[in-house]
Amino acid sequence: MSTYIIRRLLYTIPIVFGVLLLTFVLFTLVGGDISIEIAGKGATQETIDEIREEYGLNKPLFLSWDSQFVNHFKNALTFNFGRARDREPVIDKIKRGLGPSLALTVPIFFGVVIISVSLALVVAFVRGTVWDILAAVICVAGMSIPYLGFILFGQYFLAYKWGLFPVFFSPELTTAQYVALPVLIGIAAGLGRNLRFFRTVMLDEMRNDYVRTAFAKGLTTRRVLFKHVLKNAMIPIITRVVLAIPFLFLGSLLLERFFGIPGLGYLMAEAIGSRDYFVISAMTYISALLFVVFNLITDICYSLVDPRVSLE
Amino acid sequence: MSESQQLIKKEPPKGRGLWKDGARSLRRRKPAMFCFGVLTLYFLLAGFIYLAEFFDWRIGPTLWAEQAGQSYAPPSSKNIFGTDIFGQSVLRKTLYGTKISITVALCASLISITIGVPLGAVAGYFRGFVDEIIVWIYSTLSSVPYILLILAFAVVLRDRTLFGYKLTGITAVYLAIGLTSWVGICRLIRGEVIKHKGREYILAAISYGCNRRRIIFRHLLPNVFHLVIIDFSLRFVAFIHAEVILSFLGLGETERPSWGAMINDARIELSRGVWWQMAAATAAIFFLSLALNIFGDALRDSLDPKLRIQ
Amino acid sequence: MKSVSIIFITALLTTSGCNDSGSVEEPNEMVLHHVLSAKIKGLDPGNMRDVYSVIVASQMFEPLYQYHFLKRPYELVPLLAEDMPQISDDLLTYTIKIKKGVYFQDDPCFGSPRSFGLRSKTAGGSVPNGKGRELKAEDFVFSLKRIANIKYLSQNWSIFDNKIDGLDEFREYTKTRKSEADVDYSRQVQGLTTPDDYTLVIKLKKPWPQLCMALADTSTAPVAKEAVDYYGRDIISHPVGTGPFRLNVWRRGSYIELVRNQAFRGELYPSSGEPGDAEAGYLDDAGKPIPFADRVVWTVIEERQPAWLLFLQGKVDATVIPKDNFDEVMGGTGELTPAMKQRNIHLKTFKDPSTYWLGFNMAPVSTFAESTGVFGKNKPLRRAISYAIDREKFIELFFNNRHLVAHGLIPPVMPSYNPEIKEKGYAQYDPEKAQELLKEAEKIHGGKLPTLKITLPGTNTWYRQYGQLLKRNLSAVGLEVETEYMDRPTYLEKVNTKSIQMFTSGSSASTPDAQDFLAMFYSRYRAPGPNKFNYSNPEFDELYEKAQAMLDGPEKHRLYRKMELIVLEDCPAAFLNHRVAYVLHHDWYKNYKPHAFAYGLSKYRRIDLAKRTAYKKLLKTIK
């Protein structure tokens, strides 16, 4: 087991390296000269040169020990993310945004998972009946509405017209207050595709021979579902659920933008708009790390749950 | 003995192959065929607009820029979906938007299939070092959140020249989506190729000296191609929705109407009570996505070899 | 399943306990509530990079001079200076006396050296405050040297570039240093001397009549060296000023709160103004000690709608009218609707000294773009485009008819504005004339005109519609146009490298002198300088240089108007509109008189607490 873990961890190194390389190439080589923007409107050439010097932009890109890429790499490894364009340390921005983002994504995540899995079970129960078809129809319909549609609709009717929720984030609101509507919208928008997935998994599982045998033996649907099907269906369910966790940290870009929630998604959207390379690369790096770690966890869970899967 | 001879003499039932079976099964599903009809309509509309622009026909959707009424006129008998800020007909804009959305989704799908399928096949077939490299590339890409990757690519690709062809906003979007979405199909194909590699028919081909390229292209790929079709139909929806999100984030088609831009405009329009632009664009997307989803599902059910037995 | 639900509920409960608001308000405290529509970048006066930062910082930092709050035409009066400066006959030496008894706010940076190790990272930290020391003339010298320090990367250096004797040499010296902290500020600059603790002498290289206006800019406010040494880079979140307010809370990106500076030396509300002020109630508080408010609060809300709603709920004191709610607020007659009057909301209209335009890049071909050189030699083309734009329709659709058509370059608020500029007819909408001129343009170009490109600095709906409007106007006269949208940084880069053809931009004056506008057409200031048009006209340049040395007065204004006419005739840009702000404020928000140039006006505002509480009851009856 431990050798497997060590091997997997070793595997992650080239991936992390790949991510660093990717962010570097994208934003440095291809992204253009940001020193002009930092210098501002009336800046003279000398200020621009000075900025280049300070940010190390005048160093060679790859081929020296002190090259920009090497520095980028070193900084990432030591988690030294430097300061963003407005001179605030990047790490502080991330710390600040983490709270609101999690307050948004965690409830959505739990809401979607709990509701979809439960509904999927119910649907498996009543499979073939009109309820099943109705559920399928609602799922597909839900998946067909663009995400923005949910947001606009929800914000307009529930907040603006009927005043049930605050339209926008305000510092004087408690977290629960300003998060309520976005969470509702997030769950509604995410239910369709997740329910469909879980339903498909359940139904696929139910088509197996051992299920037919169980029914032939005279077991009730209930027992079959909970004792047998659920456990076997757990594998794809767990995979999907656990792999979704790293993305919780990034907040929801759209929901945060629309509702003004000062989370990491908002930070990210802004950083891209203002070419804040420091923030973008820091966040990409962190999310990649998380993703890789959770992949490993998923594989371990996999092996624990399914005896057929051996760790080789 | 004559009995067994008779049995042997009788023609074995004709196998019709996956595709014919699939098509037949599909045709039987009424809702799916209806959706197929809807899809055809959308595609024909897009095609029509292309033709109209090429031949400069001034009809319907190509006249979207014409002033059809007062600024922000609500839906009426004159303009079924009302007008926008410049008095342009929302109906015409919505129809025109079909071209953009279908083009984006089509191009992005083609790009991702063109990259993903060969890479997946090569990785799955050759394994070893080549496989490691390809897996490394797509693992790296998938570690970065999707929207972020698209955004980054699109922002960075904007305004660059590629092979002498200047990249406009919307082209950058197709490329960005395509370049980041090939991972899924690649993984899929790779998995299937690995599975099929051990099958007898491949071993047989190798044993009679078939060269590798023929094996991959003439034997393997056709057997996994149905997955590509299914993936294509499901991806299509995702790409259309991605265009909407990218519009919101400031990328995408700016010169001409697109559904994403219309929904984006709706943000400020709603507070004035102007709901018709958003409703029209959302409806257009909804019906297209619905049709694609239902059809895609049916397609998958029809082409799934496991289900053929039933 | 059950355990999962428990976790879910717990998560919700714990997060709901987190209250993100600022301090709790006392019932009798006077608090001003404002909204900022963008995040502020920092509170360090030497490097003010955006107007929002200035809005907040100006309440805490005081420069030598300020504009009189009430008097019009706009007049400079002393703030930290004792009096207006004594100017030598050759107009090169300014002697300014500093007020005595001005103190910096209390702050840990003035504390005992022992507390230096416990540097507080958050504003209003728990480290014991040192007593703020008295302001000396040397502090002004330090601030200006700091701006000159190239390692400090101040954006405000352009104000002083090549103006003060010895300061540019000081800047050269700082280039040789390794870092910002490495610079020796005790190095002498002969243009900035302090014969005694309360006297500042500035020696200029050549006459600079706008010096006093520059000294009214928040960026020239004195900064304590102790603060710079103590806080280093974190000084942007630790402002230490002499003004009536001090920073209490700054939640980056969402919320800023200032409180009354107990160590403020005191100032009095002006006792005189312009005719009409007394009737308007602006002199009700004449002679009283300011500031009135105990606290000033800004919430950052980038979207208009939520800010508007907060205003209606009485949680914000004043706001601009969002474009999409205009009809709700203003009836067709130009008066407030009954719904607004019911709430005792007041309207103030205010001409912003700004001009917006569609500019042409007149430089010859640059290596980046195709056919940039189209506009340089083709005056009929430029004039045609100007005639093709329907400015009135533009203002109607986009600005609810509020703004004024820009007939010229200089905005109406400025003393040098030419009241007869409309008659010159440069802003007329005349598509036929445009088409005639286009025929000439084709001849000059030597063939059919190529597709022209307009570049806009934004990608949101507003800019897209703006671009569409311009495109429609130009296509209507037969031009082929495409638009491209990009974010600000890319836009700036392209403009500075001369890679665009047409661009939309605008400017707002920061002083009553129209020089800022005219500088944009001075050939020496070609991109990356402010002359983004890359316009060059020797006659204009000559007049510009002449005007630079003149003191303000009718002679100078005449020169400005002459320059304006030259620019209008040559048409390096199609001038579109001057902004007019429509501001709404509640009944209880007193002493709100819009000022075109001054910042730091929160000290004059007063809240009628009784009226504020009454509003809440009023709201209930309206619902």
C-alpha cells in the first residue's frame, strides 16, 4: 500500500511541473508585457524599465540559473507567491477569498450530492413508472438551460421582484443571508446533470445479473437497493464526488461575479481581466496540487471499496 | 445426418453490424427522431445563414441590423420578440445567433476530436513512452480548472496571427475550447483501444503481418468510433453553453449577435423590465440543448453493444 | 446519510455566525454612508493610481492648498499653508509658510523604538500608539523626493517631471540605488529647501503657473518619514496623515471605514460662498468646527443595481442615477417623479469637466498594425467621420439625454470655455456632408477606403453597445468598420505602441486649467505620452509653449481658445460629449455641494439624525 502511495506521489511531480510550465508559458511568453500596465497612463520609459527590473521581467526566460522560469518554479515550490498587481500579498488575497467561496460552494456541494443521490435511489425504486420518466425529463430540461439563465432568472425574480433575498452582497449582511440565494441557484442548476449521472449509474447497476437473481430470490426492492446496488454503485459515485472537492476551493466564478461575493472565483475573474499574472499562477498552482492530491485519495478509496481493484 | 446437414445448409441469420442495428433501433424511438428533426432544423438554419451571407441575400436573419422598431419595444405583432436598444428585431438576432452557436460548437468539436482521437489511439496502442507523454499532457491540462483554462487560452490567443490568418475574438474562442476539450475523448479512446488491443481480431491481424497504421485505422478505430459519435453529441451541448459563459466574461463574438451576448445584455436590461432578449436567447439554447441531450441519450442507447441483446 | 446531513447543517450554522459587517453603530453617532463603484488600490498619497483611492485618501491627507468649498469660480485657498505663496519676480521662486500646530495622527510608527518589533499588520492594530508629531516643512520636501524616487515607482511623477530645480537630478541618483529603502533622503535638492521648520522654498526650472494647483493635489500631501520606515511596503494600508479622519477598518475589496481623528488641529466651516449659497442652505453651518461626522463608511459595490437599492432603502446617503432606472427617477419634464419626492430625495445636477471622443491615430504605419497610416494625411476622412456621428442620438440612448454635446474640446465648466463654440459647427450631424467628404477622402487615399477598425477599452455590454452605435453611424455613410474590444491593459498597450486606428477615450480635468486637455495634442507628448493621437501641428505647439509660461487670466484663455480651434479644424478626434452628473441625495445629507475638482469634502457634510430616523418610518408607510 505504502509503495503504491509513494509511486503515485512521484507521479504527481511531472504533473505539477507540467502545470507550472503551462502557466508560465501562457502568461509570460504569450501574454504580453504587463509592465506597461503596471506603470500606468503617464509613465515614462524609465519607469517602465524600472518596473521590469523590479519584477524580474528583464531576466532571460529559460536558459540560465536565474531565468524567469527557474524563479517561477522556485517560488511555487516555496509557496512564495509574491505580491499582486496592487501590491497586496497574494497569499492574503487568497486567505480572504477562501471563506466566502467555501461558504458558497460547500453548501451547494452537499446540497447537490445529498439530493441527487437520494433522488437517484428513489428513481431506481420507481423505475419504469411515470415518476421515473418525469424525473428524467426534469433532469434533461435542467441540463439544457444555460447556467446564466438560472442566475439571471433567480436574481431577477426571487431577489429583485419578490424581495425574498438580498440582490447582492453587502458587508452588513451575515454570511447566511448573502449566500442563501446563490446556493439555491447553484443547487438548482447542478441538480440536473448530477441526478442524471447518479440515476444512470444506479440503473446500469440494476441491470446486472446479480440483481435479477436477487429479485428472483424474493428480496424486496428496498433490500436489493440498499444492501447490494448502492454499495456497488458507490465506486463511480465516490469518484465523481471526491474529484469535485478540489474545485470547491475555487469558488464559483459566475455566482460570485453576479452576486458580488468576494470569493476566490471573483478574484480569479478579476485577475484574468487585469492580467494579474501573479494571482492567476498562484491559484492555478494551488488548484492543480489539490486536484492531484484528491486524485490519489480517490484511487485509494476506490481500492478500499472495491476488492476487485488492486493497487498495482 | 441429413438433419444436421440440413441445419448446416440453412443460412445463418445475417448480422447487420453495429451501425445498421443502431440506426434501426434509433428510428424506432419516436421522441429521439423528433429531436433529430429539431436538430436538423437548427443546422439547416445555420447553413441557410451561411449561404445567405455568401450570396448576399437580404432576407430574414441577415437583416438583423435593420431598425425594426423603437428602442426596447416590447413583443408585439410587429416584432414577435420585441427589439433591443437600437431597435433591432430580437427575433432576427436570435435566428442569426444560431449560426454563431452552431459554428462554435462544431469547430470546437472538430478540433477536439481531431486532436483527441489520434492521440488517444496512439497512446492506447503503443503504450510505453509515447503513452506516458500523452497521459502527462492531458493530466496536466485536466488539473487546471476548465473555465480558467479556456479563459486563459482565449485571452492569450486573441489577436495573434496563426499561419498568417489573423485570429479574431470568436476564432480564438473556438480554438480555446477545442484545445482544452480534447482530453475527455482522448481518455475514452485510449481506454477502449487498450481494451480492444487484447482481442482476438487484433491479434489475428498482427499475426498475419498487418502494419500498425492499418490496424489502428482500419480495425481499431471503426470499432470505437461509436463512442466518438456519442461524445460528440453530448459535448456539443457543453460547447454551446460555454459560448454563453465566455460571452459573459468578455470573450466571444462581438460584431454580430450571439445568444451569449444577448443573455449578457439581459443583465442590465432586466432591471428596466426588458425581458424579451433574454427569454428569446434562453429559449433557443434550451430547445437545442434539450434536443441534443435526448437524441444523444437515444444514440448512446442504440449504439451500445451491451444493449443490443435486449 | 445522517452524518452527512449533520455536517451540512453544522456548516451552515457556523458560517451564519460570521458577521461580515463593520463596527456596530451607536445611535447618536453621525455616520456618512457612501458607495464606491470600484475597489481602491491603496492609501499611499505618493502613489495614487486611481480616482477611488483619492476619494478615500483625501479625507485623511491634506496638501498645502485646497479649493474653496463654496466659492465659484473655483478658487484656491490655503490648507496646510499659512497663506498664498510669495512669488519672486522672475516667477521661479515660491516661498510658502506652513501652519504651526499641525499634527500627524497618533500611530504606532511614532511610538517608542521598542514597539518597532511588534509591527501591526492590520489597520488599527493592537500595538500602542505613539503620539503623532508636529508637521514640519521638511515633511513636504520628503514627500516630493519620495515621488521622485524611481524605485518607489510612483505614478504621480509625471506631475513634477522637469519642473523643480534639482529634483530630476535626485531622480537620476535614485536610479543608481539598489532598492527603495537604499535611497538617502538627506541628499540636498536645491529646488526644495527649508530655511526654517515652518518655511518651504521651491525653486523652479522655468515658470510653472499651475504649481499651486499641483500643490492642491492629494499626491503632494506630506508623509511622515517614520511611517515610511516603519511600514515599508505595507504603507498602502497604513495611512498616517494630518487630516480630519483616520483609517479604522479596511476590508480590501469590500469595505472601508474612517473615524474622526482625535488629534486633528481643527478647521472651521467656510463663512462665505457664492451668491445663492445661503438660500440653498450651504451657509447654515458657517463658522462651526468641522468635521461633523464621527465616521465615514464606504462600501464597494461594483454593480449599479444593488447600490441603487441600498440608496432607496436609506442605507446610502447619495448616489448617481443608474441608466436603467432613469425613468423611475426623472419624469419626462426633467423633474423628479412623485415617488422620489415622496421620499424627500433631492436632485443635484452637476457639469463634470470632462470630454469624451473617438480618436484617430495619425501616426504613419507602425510595425504592428495594417494600414494604420490611413488617418495621418487624410483630413476629409477625419472630418467625414465626425459629421457622420449623431451625437444627440448617442446621448439619448446611452445617457438618458443628460449629457451635453461636445462642440469643442474644452468642457463648459472651465474658465477658458468658449461660449460661442457651438456656432463653429464642428459637432454637427450631417451625413450628406460626410459622404461628400468621403469622396475627397478616397481621392487622397488613392482608392477605396479600407475597413477601419475601432478599438474600445472594455468588453462589457456598455462598450459593446457603444461600439455598435459607432459602427452603425459610420456604416450609414458607406464606411466599412469593424470593432474590437479588449480589456484595459491590452488596450493601453496597443494605444501606446500606436497599433490602433480609432479609439474611444475621454478625460476629466483635475484642475480648472484646461492645460490637461491641450497637452494631449502637443507633439512632444506622442504615445506613450498623453498624445495618443500622435497629432503634430507646429502652430499649435508654438502656442502651447507660449501658454505654458503664462499666468492664468483672460490672455491665457484666449490662447487656449485659439488652440482649441486649431484642433477642431484638424480633427484628430471626433469630440462627442461632456458628462453631466445627476446625483441624488437624501434629505438628511447636508452641505452637499458638487465640486468639480476638490476631494476630501466629507469633512463638510452633516447628517440630520432626526430626519434619518424618520425615513425608516416613512419607508414603511410607502410600501
